Amino acid sequence: MITLTVPPTFAGWRSAARKALQEGIPPGEILWEEAGGDAPLLDLFTLEPALPASIQSPVRVPPAFMELAKRVACHRAPTRWAILYRALWRITHGEPHLLDVFVDSDVHQLMGMDKAVRRDVHKMRAFVRFREVTHPEGVWSVAWFEPAHLIVELNASFFVDRFAGMRWSILTPDRCVHWDGESLGFSPGVDRSAAPGEDAVEDLWRTYYSHIFNPARVKIHAMQAEMPKHYWKNLPEAALIPDLLRAAPGRVAEMLSRSLIKSAPAESRETIISEVADWESLKESASTCQACPLYKNATQTVFGEGPRSARIVLLGEQPGDQEDIQGRPFVGPAGQLLDRALTEAGIDRKECYVTNSVKHFKWEPRGKRRIHEKPNKTEVSACKPWWKAELALVRPSVLICLGATAAQTVFDRDVRVLAERGTVVETVHAAKTLITVHPSSLLRISDPEQREHAYRRFVEDLTLVL
Ligand code: SF4
């Protein structure tokens, strides 16, 4: 077994690998080690006389491999040198198209490292923040960054192109890069204490960020994937993020309740509402909706409920008396009948998302009772952005329209439920969209036999989406 101790750079590995290849040393006989800071560099091949050019065989390696190797060399995994050499050996020993075999273990590992390095390169470009310091030669911009991998040199030309007119340094624990406006230089890594602290520029940046922050567009998971917390400590604007996120739902609600939005046409509100990225914000926003007069006589907005990963969404007409009081959809008599029918159809309501086309209870007084009144087209249309936004978040594969109001708002046309019930079609909202009756219509049938018959047909309809 030969131990090769190489500088942890692409050039260092390439030089040693080229010689090992020329010597015909198989991957299994080499132990790759990285030269540390003060460790002596033991490149065994420098101790050997170079092979005469006449017996050196040319090593032909696809350019794609060398490009890949340059990036993989920037990964921190100490195993990268051995994997690179093994791949190089295989490519030059009968497997020239190895990189096309994605299921190969070596290729898989190399691709994974390449992806991690590329991602880190992107993060550095996105999250380096310069702070101005006064230097004897004038103003110098200095940034502190902690890359996950050894990417400073790989990324240097990007910053030269981007900030060619500035004089700057990027300090990292591994390596520092400097640009004086004319030439690029590198120096060893430094401790964070070498980086300057805050300056006035950061206050400006924070103010700017808090103004451009759009609470309606907050996608927390995507944001953290793009801006991992690891980088926050170097970003002046990051200190604002927790407070801005906490305030986001309230700010969305405030945005939506502004008179401009309230009086905007449905399409404009639909655009705004569709950009509310999480269910909690959507629900809170709907709780202050005044886009039609129905909010005036209702107790509260009755928003949908159920798992956000539900396969099935049930869309009804509007909340009833009990739903209005409890603030939950389908909890009154019609809801109980729906639960029973779902169970008989083999559908677990707990796994469904249940909501209504109209979120406020429309009613008229009759004595002490509040009697359901059908919402008109304007009201249904005003409320459409809410259920559409719910569906966009849940993305069900099945949408069951319960009754004419739901069917008409989904299909955007007049629907004769009794004529069209029981057919499953694909819509933009779900691969299987079913029209059936509203369970409250069953409760209005006074004849027990007819009611039982109608109930059976309702259950049959529900089974069509299984
Ligand atoms: S019914 Fe819908 S559109 Fe009308 S106020 Fe309530 S939530 Fe808004």
C-alpha cells in the first residue's frame, strides 16, 4: 500500500494521480492523505525519477471528468481523492463512459459531492455581504463568509466580475481572497474576529429588506432551504426575519383588509390571495375578509379544515347555523350525514379536507331561528379566491363538489346536479372531480323511503372516487 499525501487542491491531486496512473498503480493500492497546515508534503512520486517521455502513455480523460473533478476537489470529504482516482482509473481502463452510469456507486458519490459544491458556490454568491472599512489606501470592502466547502478559489472570478470596480476582501476560515481593483490574491484563512463589525450600510440594507419583505409570499421552508440559518449570522437583514415572520399572517390580513383590496375586482384579489403561501396565513387572512356583505351578519368566517396533504377535498356551499357558531365546516346535521355517508363509502373524513364555496353563513331570520339563504352569484364569485387558494395548497387528486353552488363555482357554468351527478372528470383543480348532491338536500326529503333511496345514491356517488 502506498500513502500519497497531497495538497488538498485539484492541482495537487491531479499531479499525483497522473503519476500514479502512469506507474500503473491500481486504486486499491493507494491510501490518499491530505497535507495539513504544517504537515510535510509527502508526494512519493516526487521521490521517483520521472518516467522517460518515450514510455509515458498519454492519459486521455473526458473533459467532463476534469471539470467534475475540479469541483469535487473543493468538497471537504477526505474520501474525495480516492473516489476521484478510482473513477479516473476506471475511465482509463475500459470504462470511458463511466460518468453516464448514474447508478454506479462512484459516479453517484461524485455527483453528490458536485451538487453540494455547486450549491455552496451559489450560497456564497447570494450571501456574501461586504462591510466598508477605511484602509490607508482608501475604502476597502470586507466580507466574512463560512463556506461549507473549499470553494473560495472556485468562486473568486465571479466576485471579480461582479465587483470589479471595488477593492475588496472575502475572509473565510479556509482561505481569503483579495481584489485591489487590478489583481487577485489569496492568503490563508483567518478567524472571524479579523472581519469588521457592523456599519451604517447595514442599517440601510435592513431598512430596505424590511420594506421589500412581502408577508403574503412567505414560503418558510423554501426560504430556509434557500437561506439556511447557518448563513443568517452574516446577513444584516437576517436579524429581522424572525420578527417579520411572526408578523407575516397579521400583515397579510392587514393587506387584504385594506380598502384597496376589499374593493378590488375578484381577479385582483384572487392574485393577491393566491400568493399567500401557507395555510395559517390564508385562514387568518380570510378571517378578516369583507369582500362581500355576508360577513356583516355572520358570526365568523368558517374556513376549511383537514390535512393539508389530503387526497380528497370536499367542497360544499356555505356554513350553516351550527358551523357559523362553531367556526368549523360540516359539523351540523348535514355534516353528520356526510360523515356517515363517507364512512359507508369507505372514506375516512379525517383524511379529507372539507371546505365551502362561501365562507360566511347567509341567513334570514324566521322567528328565533336563522334560516339558510342561498348565496347569490356575486357572493359566490367574491369568495372564489379563498377556496381556490385552499385547493392550490392542498393539491388534492379528488375534488367532490357537494351541490349546485360548489359545482357551478368549480366548473364556472350552470350545472344541473341531478343530470350531471355521478360523473368523474378531470379539472384544473383535481384529476378526479365529482359532482354530487349536497347532504342537506337529503335532509329536506320528508318521505323516509325516498330519503333512504337518495342517501344510497349519494353513497354510491362517493364510492366513484375510490
Ligand atoms: S363570504 Fe367569502 S367573500 Fe364574502 S366576506 Fe365572507 S369570506 Fe369574504
